[in-house]
Amino acid sequence: EPEQARAVVARLNAVAARFFCDQLAGSWVPSYLQGRGFTRETQRRWHAGYAPSAWDALTRYLRMHGCPDAFIEAAGLARRSQYGTLADAFRDRAMLPIRSANGTVAGFIGRAPSYAGPDVPTYINTRLTCLYDKSATLFGLWAGRTPLASGARPVIVEGPFDAIAVTTACDGRFAGVAPCGTALTGEQVRTLSQVADLRHTGVLAAFDADTAGRRAAIRAYHLLTPYTDEVAAMVLPAGQDPAQVFTERAPGALAAILDRTHPLADLVTDAEVDRWSRWLGFAEGQINALRATAPVIAAMPPAHVARQVARLAHRLGLDYAIVTEAVTEALPQVIAKTATARPGKRAPGPQSQAAAVARRDLPGGPAQALGHALAAPLGRAPPGPACEGRTPLPARRVRG
């Protein structure tokens, strides 16, 4: 039965976690973790361990404790070799248990040693089991449960050591969590929302500053905004992640950087405009960038719209009223995308936000649907009659 299977896998994982911890002394792992700034106390808190290099060390240990091979394989702790024998899934790796929101050891993350060859993956996770699904699990959520329940702000990072660094450095103010897969998922965000009051605490994204990290941050924005308007991005030093800052510049430096943030919506808007950067020196390029970016801004939560309209107008050298009208005109397009979403499929975050705004404010028209978000732009003149009266766009003025 499913519940019985989950209980058996949970028990096997607990035994395996103790085994890995018992193998820690004398391995390369303690000195490696200390070199990354993680003290012995931190290692104990996160239950760090070591998977021996022998091909069946864990399997033999579990058999000694009466575990059948079928259960060991079902738990993802071993797999069949080409000869039909069981081989450990983790060998010669630093081990970290992955705990579910209730503290159960659902699976493991194993990190290869620095001397591993280029063909060896740096990280491997437990494969899919009845207890572990990487798309629904966040590493660090259990360790951060107490500060999160007390109002600490969750920080979504890319890797497990980033999560450990954030939680360790920030003394209850921040708690690091990392997706166990390659990207943040809606199921992981829902799990996080069950542990933390996201509407109150907000969320901070701390992804790498490379292209992949930028894409991950944009995806995170769309997944997080249905839960909170307070979505910010951490400004990391070029080429560094939170774990590197923790190691090279001390925990206090990481805590200070976590206090320097900017709205994640800025990154979403800039990413769309950057696609047109080659043509922004021309009036046609600026108008095309406006038309492409307006739906992106229209799909944002109302609290984010005014700032992004002002930023877009400044970057494109266009009047604020022109950008306001373009964003207003784009709202029906966003709503239409939501309406045509396939039945039974959850609409993307920004489309859901736009639909919610429209349902609340229509039939007063798309301009009214943007509501107060456009009524008080940041330090700029109000939209004026061009927006309110739904008249055609005024003549466009381009700088230079």
C-alpha cells in the first residue's frame, strides 16, 4: 500500500542517514566543508555525512539490518548494475539529507570531491521514489522552519551549500532554501507558502548573475507573485554565489549583501527590453520594444506596474503617458491568454494576476483594471487624459 511503502522508505532513509554520518570521520568531507566556512557545529546541524567509495558499502549495511534488496532499490539508495547486482547510488560523496516539511528524510544530495574527473556530475540527487520528488521538494526548508515561522524572509538560492550559507550567516533574519531540481517549480512555492507567511515576509531571490541565473530569477518572479507582492532580488558580486561570499568574505559580508536588494520586477522588465537593445537607437526599435514589453508589465501585480512604467519610459526615452497607454492597451491581450489556457492547466503566474485584476475592476475598462497602480507614478506626472479617456496614442517623442 502507498502509505506502507512511504513508511518503509522513510525508515530506510533514516538508517542510511545515520550510516553516512558514521562514515564522516576520517573522510575528506569534514576538511572540505571547513574549507568552505562550515564549522563542525554547522556540519552536525545539517547532518552532513560521507558515502564510502566502495560500490556496495551502504547496501551491505542495510542487508545486515534486515532490509530486502527490493526495498533498498525502491528507496533509491541502490540500483541494479549491468550484471544484475545492487550498487550504491552514492559513492565517494559528501552527503546531505533532504528533509520534507515534516522532517522526514525524503532523499539525499551527494556532492563529488574536488578531485573527481570532468565526467563526474558535481551533484546527484535521489531518484524519484514514493517519498521523494525533486520538483516538489526544497532543500533547507526543514532546517529553516523555526526562523520562517517567526517571520524570517525566505531566500531562494540555486544550490544546497548556498542555502546552508544563508541560513547560517543571517541569525534568524533570512532562511535559505534551494530547489532540488534544475529550476524552481510551482509545487515548491506552494510547499514554501505552507511553512512561511509569504504575504507578510516576502521572498528574496539570490540566483547567480549569469544567463541561466537570470532566467531562473525571471521564472521565480512569475511563480512567486501570486503569493506575495514583495519579491526582491539579491545583488551578488560578479561571478559569485552566496556560498562563495560566505567562504571568501565571511558570514557578515553575506548578511550585509542580503540587505541590499532591488525589485525582481526590474529584472523581468529589463530582460524583455534587452532583447531589443541593438535597435534602441532608432525610433522604430524603441516603439517595438515598447509594444513587446507592455504586455509583460500589464501582467504584473498592480503594486509593481507604476515603477515599471516609469523605468520603461526613462529607458526608451518616451513620454510617460505613451508608455501608460501602451500598458493599458496590452491588458486585454494578457486576459485573453488566460482565457485560452488549456482546461485543467494552471495558468502562468502573471496571467493569473492580470485576470484577477480584470475580474475585480472590469467592466470599467482595461484602464480602470490597472487602477491605482498607474494613478501615482514614482515622481512622474500622472497618466492624464490620454490614459483615462481611452483616446488614441499621442504623437511619440523620442530623445535625440
